[in-house]
Amino acid sequence: LGNIALITGPIATESAPAGLISSAIGMVVGAGEIFGGGVAPIIAGAVAQRYGIENILWVSMSGVLLGVVVAVFLRETAPRKVGAARPQAVAVR
């Protein structure tokens, strides 16, 4: 529900070395396919059976809220932003 764009875009590309960026994105997409196609329907079915079908949306909303909380606490790793924040080293002769 929107978290995959954040994870596959800036997070995966900034976290992996240049030669492994496509592998990092593939791992994230693959994990999302496994969870979204295999685990989430089981959880949603259990919630629907126990609490009613109208409460399934709370399962997806909790995933979105968890993604927002995680995104708030992520450390900035973009080279342009991190490099601009660091003072430049000065050579002393």
C-alpha cells in the first residue's frame, strides 16, 4: 500500500553497493510477493473469521502505520545530503 515504493526506490538503492542495487531491489520485491501473496491472505482470513470481514482493512492499515513509523526513524544515507551536511576536510601543510 505504498511502502514498496519507499523500500525499492531510495532505501534499496542507497543501501546497496553499485553492483548490487538490482539484486537489492529484486530481494525486496520478492519478499513483498511472498508476504503479499502468501502470508497476508492467511492473516486476513484469520482476522475475517474471528472479528468479521469488515475488520480486514485494519490489517492493511496496521502495515501502513508500521511503515510510517519505520520510515520516520530511518537514518539518511543519500550521498548528496549526507555529504552536504558533513564539513569538508581541509588539508594542512
